[in-house]
Amino acid sequence: MTLWRRCARCSRARCLCAISRPPPSSAAATAANEQRVSGVAVSWEAKLLAVAGLPCSLTLFDLDSLGLVERLPSPPHAEHHSLASHSCIEALKFGAGGRLLLTGDVGGLVVVWDVPQRRVLTCLHSHAKRITCIAVTHCGLTAAYGSADTELRVWDLATAQRGGAGGFSPQQALWQQQCVRLLSRHSNTVLGCALSSNGALAISCSSDCTVRLWKPSNRKLIATFYGHSGSVLDCCFSPDDRYILSCSADRTVRVWSRITGALVRLLLCATDCVSCCRWTADGGTIVVGGESGTIAFWSGETLGAIPVSPQKEEENQVVEPAAE
């Protein structure tokens, strides 16, 4: 695993630059490269980097020194409701200012870690297949996670932790299940998910080439965004929650209006499948990563100031409101 640094040589409104892979020169990069890295998460507030490796490891690094902080242990085995040891982590995300870390593995197990105490708060096993993505609100009260069984679920973490965190009894397992809202399924694997700032809205993207907008409180599907011609690999909200960003195996990045459902901008990555996308905290720059190992930046004064790219008639998305 390698940490990347943005190049400041360019300032164009289109793709600013591609970053090449530097040789590993830090203790963090060297330690993480000893095995395959399956996922990473960053907490700028706690200044921590969490690295999940295969076959089974979860390691914390200090962002300032890039030194090893601690290797977290596997959660204890729970005979009562078939919680096996946490292994092969494929999704992880910090929440609550770095105080919580959520991890999901190939067996469908989601674990909530108390980062300062380095202990497991609670676990939930609600999927038959692997967890593919996790999202957590900044306050850490709500989490969402998707899986290879096509389901997206939203978890009320505050209620879950009040219901017996730290134990693995059948009563706690039942309580945890009651804290989860199952949203309607995609027709294929859920590959990415995100929550709005207050957790009132959720988005998910899938191998079925769609992005869906949800209201978890009543399990309502607000809209379905069509337009991608390949699997949609990642999605996120803009910092102000007014826009939705998605990227796809069709080599495009799309910016959608959450309010109107309109396609605001179509960004083309001609040479690479786009596997991940994020907004910077100020909403002025879009960062995407490709499967070839490159990272690209698109920038503008504000999102509203970025002109809409030309697009074909058939590429326009369709908003499909939920049935009442």
C-alpha cells in the first residue's frame, strides 16, 4: 500500500494531473505491503489510518509519523448466534470523529470497534454473503452497508449500542437485528453506499448499472438514476448533500442533482475504469481513482460553476419515484 500526494503543477478545470506510484519509503507503506491490502480508512480528526489486509489483519497507523500504532485483534467467537472470527475484511470506515471504526468481511459480519479503547463494541451478522461497502455519518449515529446478496441495510448505531454493546448473547443478536432497516434490493451486487450528513438519506450503487436514492426512515425509494452503461463502482454525496457523485466501469464519472435528478456533469476517463470517487471537504474538487493505479482531479470554483459536459440523448438519466 502506498500513500499518495497531490501534484500542484497543474490548475486546469479538466483533469489536473495523473500521479505515478512512488517507491515505498515509509514504515507504514513497508508494513502494509507485506500482504495484500483489501481496504483502508482515514480519520483526519483522530489522525489515524486503518489498513485491512488479507488473509486476516487490521492495523492502525499514525498519520503524522506513519508509524505503527496497533494491530487490532479478531472479535471473540460467539457460539450463540454463529459469529465466527472476523477475517478477510473488505470494507471499513471511521465514524464519530475517529472514535468508531466499522469493518465488514466476506462472511457477512459487521463489527463496530471502539478505537480509543481498542475493543469491539458490537457485531451484527445479517448477510449471507460478503460485505462490499460501509458508510457512517460523521456523528457516528447511523451506518449503512451493502453486500453481494444485493441488499442495502441501514443500522441505528446509537440504539444498537444502548441495547447491550460488548456482549454476544442471543438477546443482543435479536436487539441488533431490530436496529436494522432493510431497504429494497438492487438486481445485482451493491458495490457502494453513502449517507447524507444527518443520515436522513442514503444512496447505493450496483452492478446493475444504477444509482438509487433512499429515505431510510420509511424505507422509501426516492429515485433511481440511469445512464451508466457499466457497473457503478462507487458513489457519494457532495459536502452540502445537494449533489450525488458516481463512477463506473464505463469509464465515466457523473454528477447528479439530488433535488431535480438532472445530470449536472459527465466526466470522461478515456483510458481507465473508474473504481472510486470522492469530493474534497470544500466541494470544489472531485478526486477519482482508476484500476490502472492513477488518481485524477477535476476542479472548479464551486460545483455550480462547472459547466455541463456535452452528452448524447440516450445518456440522460431517468428518475423513478417510489410507488406510494
